[in-house]
Amino acid sequence: MKRSISVVSIAALFAVLSAFAGKVDRQIQWWNVDHPYQGTPGIYQLSATQVKMFYCPGANNVECAYLVNSMGTTIKKPQ
Amino acid sequence: MKKNTIVEIISALLVFLFLYAALSKLLEFDRFKYQLSQSPFITRISPMVVWVIPISEIFISVALLVRRTRLAGLHAAFFLMLLFTGYIFIMLRYSPYLPCSCGGVLAGLSWKQHFVFNGVFAGLSLAGIALQNSNRDHIKNAFAGKKLNT
């Protein structure tokens, strides 16, 4: 009983630690379709929100940027 | 492996998922709020949803942590995972665009991967409910048998 409770508690502790550790490094590589970045053409390190705010404002319709590691995750912008 | 141990492992996985997701959302609340407001089907209710989701996830985690409320927690977890999976299905099927609104490392998953991921966790919750129920019945029967014997 004691052991089994601690398994779930340890999972909770790991979740808290992971969430805080993840906050430190939240920059993800994005490929922007319209605004190639100087230096490393097209690819840059930004959070999804930053990409959306800086390059794809408004309610979205056309692909604007996508995650380099996962082509399925895209950000879109108005036509 | 004992049924109890399997339920513990499932509960631990769900606690990790929900607590991590809730804290990731709360730690970057502005970002989460903005991303949710971009979602085509919940734009109008996003100011409410933005609070309801992380708070529900924390409540479910606490329910899963306490042994007495674990079954209720498993039910709630199954319901929430089903809701998320349904939302992703509707987004993939009917949405003209896909915004990003995943917390933490889950942002690295594509929407289709996320759909499968959520489906697996919904299945795990359901398995947990079944095992926990059978455990309860087993204990009840054992208790009833003991009473008859005495």
C-alpha cells in the first residue's frame, strides 16, 4: 500500500519538476514560409506564440510556419 | 502482475500527464490563452475554457493521488481524454486551419500524433476503471465471504 501510493506521488513530483524544467527551454525551431530569417535562412528559434505574433497575425487560413521537427504542426495566417 | 499494481502504474502515468499539462499551461498562461483564442470552435468560450482545463487537470491528478477517490479520478480522466480526443478529431476533420495549443513537450507532436496519444491515454483510463472495478468487486466478495464464515 505504502509503496503503491509513492509510485503515484513520485509521478506527480516528476510532473512538477518537468513542467518547471521545460519552462526554462521553451524555444522551438520553426521554419517560416514567408519571412526567411537572416543568418540561418528560414529557420529560427522561437516559441509558437512568438512566431504567431510576429509573422502570422490574425485568424489563420494559409500556412505561415511549421515546426522543423514535426511537419504536421503548422501555424497559419489570413489569406 | 497484480491488478492493483497495474492500476497504480496507470494512475501514475495519468497523474504525470495531467499535472505536467496543467502546470505547463499555467506557467505560460498568456501563451495558452492566446493559442486557445485562435481555436476556431471555442473562440467564444475560450476565456472560460482557459481556466477550466488546467483546474480540471489538477483536480483529476489529486483524485488519482488519493486511493479513496482514485476510481472517480479514473472516470474523470477518461471523460477528459475522450473530450480532448473528440476535439482533435473535429479539428482534423472540419477545421480550416490548425492552431497550436499544446503545453510543454506535447507541442512537438503533430495533431495526428496528438490524436493517437490522447486515444492511448483514454484507453489506459478505461482499462484502469475496469481493473479498479474488478478489484473492488473482489474485495467486496472476499469481505462478504468472511462475514458468512463468521
